[in-house]
Amino acid sequence: MSTPSHFSPEELQRWQFGLTQANDNNVLCHCRVCDREWVDSSWEVTCTCGSRNVETIACWQFPDD
């Protein structure tokens, strides 16, 4: 059984599109090897130290200060 949505199909589509746009060019990357941090537009990144052990987080999850 599915949970009822609070959005119409059009509203849901607009909301999902907004999240997709927020992710474009806004991925916080943190290298677990050398501790370097940077913002990128890709979820599959390699650090300048050569490590692929990189944590990626969508920047829209952080509040603006």
C-alpha cells in the first residue's frame, strides 16, 4: 500500500527538479586520506592526492550562514 502524497504530480516533479538543480555544481567533497575539502559537480571524484576514498555530500543540505 502506498503512502498518500502531499504534492500533486506536477508539484512533485517541480520539487524533484529543484533538488536535481541544487546538486549540480554543489557537491562537497572530503578526502578521507589527506583531509582536503572542495566543492565539485560530480559524485565520482578523485582527490589531488590520488585517493578515491572521498566522501561526497550535497551542499544544499547545509544551511547558509
